[in-house]
Amino acid sequence: MASDLILVTGGGGFIGGHLVADLLKKGHRVRAVDHKPLDQWWQQFPEAESWSANLELLGECQRAVQGVAQVYNLAADMGGMGFIEHNKALCMLSVLINTHMLMAAREAGVKKVFFSSSACVYAAGKQTDPNVTALKEADAYPAMPEDGYGWEKLFSERMCRHFWEDFKLETRIVRYHNVYGPKGTWKGGREKAPAAVCRKVAQAKVSGVHEIEIWGDGKQTRSFQYIADCVHGSQLIMASDVREPINLGSDELVTINQLVDIAEDIAGVRLKRNYNLSAPKGVNGRNSDNTLIKARLGWAPPTRLRDGLEQTYRWIYDQIVTDAPCPTY
């Protein structure tokens, strides 16, 4: 039975909720903190300390880290491509969370801080072709990340590095690639591609209107990581001696059209595809190079997209038919 208290920021969100659940299952003491009111959290657990706080404020970070041994810093103002392309300033303000959390953790003697970075840090010039060469960690430089959100993540990575170099605060920097799964945002503008596609396919099936809007031409490529792999990999990296940034993502590359194919197959429908070429679509191609994580941890995310997407689709379908609420952030 673990005794050290673990703080999960963003604990009311998608990844944070799943991480809290897994840490509790393993016997850890957990404090979950999120900006959202408690009644808008995706998952709540009576065994965890849970409270709402604005972690952009230094004082709230100082309060959150009291008595804490480790921090998983997942808190950020973010969403899918439709959100981050239109809210660059809001995304960049998350740097306040990361700055103040590092300062508070150092002051409080926290042993280790995990920072959830993103594949959006990678240089745009390396993501212009759908037949993209998988992105290795060195490809973040020379720097030209996703405007707004990507710059904030890359800057915060450097802060983590320098807090280790200057103050010997142990940090772990993990670049998440497109995490998906049940119990996360699936409508409202902040959802990511797998959830959006599952929602659109499920709505078409329920309504009988067998059409779907696809952002872009559908030829852009991505890899998508199932939530259980993300949670497991995050804890492996936290427990490791890997201080440099490291990818955590699937290397199963698919086009958005292929993602729709899979969702249609799961739902048992075929839809007319309407391509919205003026909608945000992000880079043309992005995939995770898992050479480093395999070398350092002897592991990489194993879940096939078809298997994870089926779990995600079934959950979103149930939300639609039961008219379940979906927090907007």
C-alpha cells in the first residue's frame, strides 16, 4: 500500500480522471484538483481529496502541493483542433499553471513533477506530408510548433528542464499524441477527432440521416492513443529515470478517412461524406516515433485503434441515446 500523497492537476478532466482512478486502484493516496466545478468533473471518487481551484494562481498551487510527494500536472486550457486554432491566447495562458506549479513544488519539497506536453510542440515543417516520417523527440527543434498551444507546451518543457538543472527538481516531460477513449469530451467544440467522428457517426445512425461532415479533405494523417495506454505509460515514465522529453503515443498511422471507415464499421452504417475544406484541420501528417520509449522502457502503447475506438464509440452512442450531459471543458 502506497502512502505518499499524489497530486493530479486537471483531475476533473478526461486523462486526469482516468489517472486518478488507476492510482486509487493501486492503493495510492490522491488529491485531484481542477478548475471546473465538481459537478462538471468527468469522474469523481470518494476515496480521493477533490477540490476546485484556479491553478493559474500561485497561491492555489501552493495550497494544492502541501504534503504532496509527486505531481502529475495535466491541467491546461485546451481542446481539439477547432478549439486551439481559435483560442491561442487562452491556450498560452496555461503557462501560468505550469510556472506556478513548478515554483510551488520546489518550495514545498515535492520529489517529482510530471508535465504533460504535446505532439503540438513538433516543428510544422516536418508535418507537411500525409505520408509523414514519424516524429522523433529531436524533431521539436529548430522550433516552429503549433501556434499558441504548441508554443506554450514547448516553453513549459524548457522550464521543467531548467528547474532540474538549476534546482534539482525531478521533472518528467511527456509528449502526448492524440489521446482518446470513453469518459471524455465528445461535443461542444473542445472534443478531439476520434470523439468527434464517433459522435457524428452515432448521431447519423440514431437519426437515420446517413451523412457526415469531415474537416479538411480526410487525407490528413494522425495516430491515436487509447486512454488506458496513456495512463499506464505516464506512470511508467514517472517511475523511470528519463528526464528528457519523450513521446507517448501510438505509431499506428491512419488518415481521417480511415478513422471514419473504422467508426462506420463499428456502427454498421455507411455515410455520405461532406468535406468542409474551410474548417480547421491542423497539420497534414503527424505520427509518433516510439524508438526512444521502447529503448528506455521496453514498452510502447499496444492497443489497436479498432479495439480502442469500439469502446469509445459504444460509450458515446450511449451518451447520445440517453441524452447525457457533456461538460463543455
